[in-house]
Amino acid sequence: MYFPRKIELIEVGPRDGLQNEPIAIPTSSKKELIRHLAEAGFRRMETAAFVSPKWVPQMADAEEISKYCHELGITYLALTPNLMALERAIAAKAPQIAVFVGASSAFNQKNVNKTTEQSLVECEEMFALAKQNGMFIRAYVSMAFSCPYQGEVTLEEVRRVCDRFVQLGADEIDIGDTNGFANPKMAYERFSRLKDWYPDTVFVGHFHDTRKMALANTLAAMQAGIEKFDSSIGGLGGCPFSPGAAGNLATEDISLMLSELGVNTGVHLEKVKQTVPLARSLSSRF
């Protein structure tokens, strides 16, 4: 089996992990979580989403969280689903943004009330504006394996979105198993094909643990040459527009596995473990 010498773990707990929580979490508690994760060695974190509080009230404090990340001196990702969100991120001086488009048009319609093609057209202006402002652009392909509304998502549907992201100049493309229905065979085959088609593109694996396959899928993606993965402390997470989707791949689980395999992540495993109770105390799931 192939094990890279180094893997980058991107912590998404403060955003993806908490966005779906039904009870408002104090901003001070989110800051405490981010600080603990920074102390555990995470160099990049997804911490904020510039979305409408009407639809995702948990992210209403995006500006304050962004300011705190600047004070800590960490590199953070901010989710920007549209031009208005991007303008807020620019005003907050976010260093990295994340845009997302569903490979499944049915999911994209539920999520942002646009078809996949309509979202890709909007991305053109967003990418141009972000690049003008010197921002790093992460491009998510949501529902890249299957979809609760559509069922199977084909590789060609994924490729269509990746094609546009590559043409527009995404700095990395994050392939999302948004509802957690991928399996290791799918993960290996899909990432292998994408690496063949786009050899100069940086891909990231993003797995949810709905069917307890997130670690196995991560290992399969590693065999296909993927060296960057998202994870969420305590396994927090879930998508508001993906019924039944469980939390993300748990940071403590992938950190332990990679440590056992001798793969360097730059993350302090014991500090990660110590942060899990804090993370889970913020969630209604535990």
C-alpha cells in the first residue's frame, strides 16, 4: 500500500461541524474551539461562512470570527456561496474562500435555488473578483458520489464541474461525499480518474461518516494519490440540505490512523484528543 510521507489535514469543525446546530452557540465558545485547534497545530481551518443568518443562523457571527482568526494569526477559509457573501469576505480580509457547486443539479437547486449550470456561471464573476483581491480559492464539488434527491451521481457530472473550476483557476478542488454514501472502491476509482484528467490540480478529500466508511474512503483516496483531507473535531457536522447525513470524518480518528501509519500531519494527537470533549459539548448530537 502507498502511504505518503506527509498529509495536510484541514480542520472544518468550526464551520462545517457547527453550521447545522439548532441552538445558538456563543461566539466565545467558537473562539475557544478555534484557539484549541490552533494550539493542536492546525495551519488551515474553515471557520466562517458568509451566508444569510435567515438560512444558517449559526454562522451569523462570521465577521467577528474572521477578526478573531486574524488576531490568532491563522490561515482560515470562509465559505462564500454567492457574490454578496464574497464581498463580505473581502471586507473581512479573509485570506481564503470556499465556493461550492453541486455535481447533482437536484441538490444544487435545494441548496442555493440554482441549477448546477447557473451556479457555474455565477462562479465566473466570483473567481475573477476573488483573484483581483489576492484570495486563495477552494472549490467544492458537493454530492460528488451520490445524492439524496437524485440518487447516483455520475463521474461525468463531477467532471463537468471540475472542468469549469480548473478553467476558472481554482487553487484546489475539494471532492465532497456530502451525504456519506461513497465506498472505498468509488473513492479510489473517482480520485484516480480525476488525477489522470487533471494532473496539475490539487484535490482534497471530504468524507462524511454516515455509513462509517469515512476512514476507509480516506485510505482509498490516499492510494489514488490524494494528500489533503478535511476533518472535523469530534466528528461534528452534517449538511442542512442533505437529510440523514452524519458528521464529517473525525479529526481524532484520521489523526490517530495517520500517526500509526507514520504519516506526518504536523498535528499534535494528544492535543487533538483533549479538544474533543470541548467540541462535542457544543453539539446537540452528543
